[in-house]
Amino acid sequence: MASTDRIKIALVGNPNSGKTTLFNLLTGLNQKTGNFPGVTVDKKSGFSKLPDGTTAEIIDLPGTYSIYPKTLDEQIVQDILLDPEHSQYPDKVIVVTDASNLKRNLLLFTQIRDLGIPLVLVLNMIDVAQLKKLNIDLRGLSIDLGVKIIPTNSHSGDGIAALKEALTQPLVKSKRPFYDIYDLAPKTIDAIKTEFDLTENYRAYQYAQQSVRLNFLNDKEKERIAKIKDENGFYDVPTQSQETLGRYQFISDIVDRNVKNSRDPLKKSVSQKIDRVVTHPVFGYLIFFTVLMLIFQAIFAWAEGPMNLIEGSIAEFSGWVKGILPEGILSDLLTDGVLAGLAGVLVFIPQIAILFAFIALLEESGYMSRAVFLMDKLMRKVGLNGKSVVPLISGMACAIPAIMATRNIESWKDRLITIFVTPFMSCSARLPVYAILIGLVVPEQQVLGIFNLQGLVLQALYLLGFLAAIGSAYVMKLILKAGQKSYFIMELPGYKIPSWKNIGLTIYDKSKTFVLEAGKIIIAISIVLWVLASYGFNDNFRNAEENVRQQVGENASQEEYEVALSSYKLEHSVAGSFGKIIEPAIRPLGYDWKIGIALITSFAAREVFVGTMSTIYSIGASDDDEVTIRERLREEKNPETGGPMYTPAVAFSLMVFYAFAMQCMSTLAIVYRETKGWKWPIIQTVYMTAVAYISAFITYNIFS
Amino acid sequence: MRSLAELKKNERGIINGFKDDSLSVKLIEMGCLPGTEVSVDLIAPFGDPIAIGVSGYCLSLRKDEAACIMIED
Ligand SMILES: Nc1nc2c(ncn2[C@@H]2O[C@H](COP(=O)(O)OP(=O)(O)OP(=O)(O)O)[C@@H](O)[C@H]2O)c(=O)[nH]1
Ligand SMILES: [Mg+2]
């Protein structure tokens, strides 16, 4: 665990109050683990230097409307705040509120205050409150609520210095609770306080209210609480309603006293005007699909330049390394193994950055929740939920955060179906595969003057993934039993001008993670593959020189001989043998043993495909002039027909296979974690791979 | 007595009470307090869900959930 002399400060507040934005301001690039843009579904921590020279650990938490969690992500807040033994139990809490909507935001504040944790209240989005013409009497509010208040604007950074300063001060714990729940259940509270040795009434009351959900209590303790509740006639739901109503009564009085609204309440706000258009029956869907179209076009059109640049520089660098190193194993391993594999990763940074930028933009601006609103009815027809839109769209970037984003879906059935079908959405790891194959067989031309044909094919592949997701969801809806009723009570936050800092951090964070995580696997696999493809143990491999000499004949030039030799060696190497073993199974899809090798390695992670192909084909070719992998694939001949190996039939069959197959260990690991067992990841793998095989078979036969 | 689901677009009303106990807890937390004014601001293309203005912000909920919120006459 982190050292104890460092104070821990947690950010708590309603969803969309700006906790993550504030977190980014406080920590900058000093963040430990990655999280997804927009909605925070897991805790994340980072470090901040305070004015007194100490370093504090800042913890960003998912948003919640009250201490009573309704979803899994909200549960995290409760897990931490109600358990003083928790490794991340904060020394201080920053309660972040949206100053433009104080009444609802203050409910959670009053609950945390009554838990007796030292806290400071941040009125964030003070700029929005000013825009809404709200006059807030900060002094009055501070006295009435009994807490230090800091107004902030996390976009401009106003108030951050004051907040940091406040964090260095000792924060006083208030003696009297804001709202005394003691009279709601005096006997139960007293009994639990004695039993568990608690000091705050509200903590004891929370034990009574939420014992089943408190993960840190063991079964015996839970039974004890149940018994106390029973003996004293404590009923959760009515008491909770009473508590909430009671708190709101105080809050309303205080807010009405200290916040004056000088705007005509009947005048429509900008957000309301935008909403009229965005949720319009015709324009709404038109806008939704235009946004998606724009994303695909951008991925292809804007990324082209930087990608060529990266590809070219690596080829040049690789040539330079070959030039300075003595010929031999080391030079081969570095250039054909490591650099070839690395090129496969680095070249996709521009596309991944663009994709994540768009998704962050949709979340930041507030548009994403409108998409949820717009799609709920349609999604329900196929067994999903409006909230499934967020995982499905995020799934286009990466299935892992997307599956984590399902945590805010209340119904288990809806959530499970969403988890099951999300990996069908074409993620950024498929992009490299698609990009290279599309570049190979689809001509670069304009359609109807504005659309890029390659972009359209890519879009069709994404559509295919989406349809597979929807179709599978529908089937699951019919098979699975209905669970508890789900509800859909969701805030539509006002539209915001995105914070470029948030988006920039997302791009940086995601690209870095992609390069490091994918890079690690890809380089490891490239090296292993290079070894397996360069050595063999059968007689054919050992006698390669003689056999090839015989094959090419005495008259062949030295160059012809070398080309033949290296491809002969590859064929009889260890990797080649693996490929040959599975060749009969994949022949019906149009693949040869070389593609077979790539398929095998792709089960670790699909983005390995390009690296594997690069490695295989660099080894297969003997000449040392550096051509890119795409050119190499184009030159590859089919030994049977003499024509090009990568015909449209083979390329499309491959694309369809990669569109559907479950080829990602990390996704399986996350599905295991989120569904708590191997049942679903196994069903998912078998199902997706079967769909992939059958569809690739059909595609190959249609195009050939 | 009418429910919130029966209000037309742009219509206003005052919340009177709830028909469903467990749903009411969540709704109260979200600021749908008895005595508060609500207005139907948006109705999604196929008639469901709807978005209401309540306690100074915009809340979306499904038709059957809105049917649990009773409106004063
Ligand atoms: N105008 C304005 N916008 C802000 C301010 N702080 C945050 N925002 C915007 O509000 C939106 C939500 O901010 P987040 O930081 O993601 O909110 P959050 O509290 O982390 O949300 P959850 O993780 O969903 O609980 C983003 O679009 C921010 O750019 C502010 O002070 N002023
Ligand atoms: Mg957040």
C-alpha cells in the first residue's frame, strides 16, 4: 500500500459535476491508472503537490446522487466511504457540486458530512451558474451548511489555488449532524453503535440501511444487524424516503435563502433549444448517423498523412540499422523481428488518437446522453437498454473500457447482454487489420464526389460488427430469463464546451496505453515468432540448402536461389509447421499456412496480425531493400494459380473473420472479471469464433 | 388523478405523490419531491422515454416510470 504519511483526498459528487476535470487539474500527468473519458466507472488516483510542500494522493471516484448506490459504479463510493479500514479511505473529502444545480447536488454533501469525514465543499461550474444568472451568497451558504466553500471553474482554473490552499488547512469536523436521523430509529441506532463500536449515528444508521451491500461486513455481522433491525422494527425503504425528504427540506430552505435566481424561469435555455433539434424524430437520427459517418471518414482521411510519415521513418530507420550493424542474427532479429513488429503498432497511433478524441468529445459535450435518450426505445426492442449505447460506441475504441462502462446499467440481464455483444463492435485493434487489407484490394477513389471508397468499405465493416451485436443481443433476449425490472432514470446534463485539457489527456493516455500494452505483446510475439520462423528441426529444414539448389536448378542466379531458400526455410520452420497443421481447417476460407500463423498469434490480440505478417514476410523475402508490408503483401503470389495471393475474396474473407472472431485475451479477462466466472467468456469465445468462421466461409465463396 | 405520463409536451404540473415505493426513493433522491413543479420538456421520437424539467435540471425517464408519479389536479 501507499505510504501512510501521504494524505489521501477523495473527490466525491454527483455525476457530471466535474470531478474528473478537477482531478486532471490537480494531478496533471501524475496519474496512476487509465480511465475512460466522460463517465468514471472505477476509482483512479494520482498525486498532487500542495502549497505546503506535501504531496497528496487524490482519488477520483464515480459520480453518485446519494450514499445509497443503485449501480455497481456507485457502489465503489460507498465501499470506500463507509469502511474506515479500506486502503483508500480518505483523510479528507472534496465534495464537488455543480453550482448551477445546487439543490440536488447538496443531498450527497449532507450525507457525507454526517458520516463525520472532514470535508471541503467545491462549487464547481461557477461560470455556468453565472451564465444562468444565479446569485450565490457564498458566506451565507457556508454558515448555513457549516462547511468551508470554494467556488471553482475547472475550465479556466479559477479557484484551484484556493482549493489547494484549503486542503493544507486542518478541516474541522462539525459536531452536530446536518440532519439528525436519530429520531427515525433510535433503538436500532443505539444497538448497532454498541455492537460495532461506532461513534457517528449516521454511520450506524447506514449499517442498518445497507447491511446487505456492505462488502466489508462478514455474514455473521450482517445477520446480527438483520436481527437488531427485526427486533426494533426498522424498515429500510420508508425510513430512507423520510430521511431524503427531511434532508431536502433543510436544503431547500438554505438554497432558497442563499441563491437568488434573476432569470425569467420560462425563458428557454440554450441547452433546451439544442435538445429540440437533437432529439427531433428526423433530425435527431440524422445527426446521430452523421456524427458516426464523420468519425469513420476522419479516421481514414485525416490519419493518412501522419501514418505514411511514421511508416516511412521506420522503414528508413530499419534500413539504417541494417547498414551499421554487421550482417547476422542480431541485425536480422532487430530489423525483421522487433522493428517490423513495432512498425505494426506505431503506425496506428494517429487513427487511435482520432477515434478516442471523437469519443471523448461526444462525452464531454453532453451529446452521448442524448444518444442514450434517443436510442432507448429501439435498443429495448433488441434486448438492450439506452445505456448500452455508450459501451457500444466506446467499443469502437476498445472493448475493455466499454465493458467496464456497462457498470452503470442497473439490470443484470441488460448488462450481461451488453457485455456479451460489445466485443462485436469493431475496436481500434481491428483497424490495423482492416486498414492493411482494404488498402490492398480496394482502390483509392472518390464515390459521389465526397466519399472515400476505402472509408466506405471500412464503414461497412463497422456496420457489420454493429449488426452482429444487435442480432446476437436479440437472440440472447429470447433465451435469457427476464431478471428484475430495470429502470432508466438519468440526468440529461446541460451541453458543455468541451475541455481541451480533458480531451488532450485522454488522447495522450490512450495512445500511451495502446503503444505500451499492445506494444509489449506485439514485440514479444514478434521475437518469439522470428525465432520460430527462423529455425526448424525437421530434415527438410536442415537440408534446406541442398534441396533448394536441386529445386531451382544449376542455372539459377544467386538472387533467385536466395529468395527460394528463405521461403523454403520459412515453410519448414517451426512456425511454418504450425501453420501447415491448421491449414486444412482454414483452406475453405481461402487462407494459406502463412495466414494460419497470423491467425494463431492473433488469438492473443488481434492487432498482432500486422506485426506477424510483417515478420513472416520480411523473413520470407531475402532482399534487403526496405519495402513496406503493404507492398510485400501485394507482391505475394499464390503458388497454385500464379496470380496474387491476396485476391479480394481472400482479403474480404479475412476482414470478416477478424470482424467477428473473439481474438483478445484482455477482453476475455475483463469479461471474466465483470461476470465473475468462466462461463460467459467461454460461451462468448466459442460463439464469436463460430460466427467468424461461417461468415468468412460464405464471404470467400461469394467473392471467388 | 393524472400521472406524469399523461401530460403533453410542454405541459406543467405539481408532483403529488408516487405509486411505487422503491421507485419513489430514487425519484425523491433525484429531486422529484412532492410539491415540486415539473414540466414535460422532451419526448423521444417513438414516444418513450421522456425528459422532464424538475428542480432546475433535465431528467429523462421512461413512460412506465413517469406513470408512477402522480400530478395534482
Ligand atoms: N463550464 C464548465 N464546465 C465544466 C467545469 N468543470 C467540468 N466541466 C465540464 O463538465 C463535464 C463533466 O465533467 P467531468 O469532469 O467528466 O465530470 P465527472 O464529475 O467526472 O463525471 P462522472 O465521472 O460521470 O461522475 C465535462 O464536459 C467538463 O468539461 C466548469 O467548471 N465549468
Ligand atoms: Mg469522472
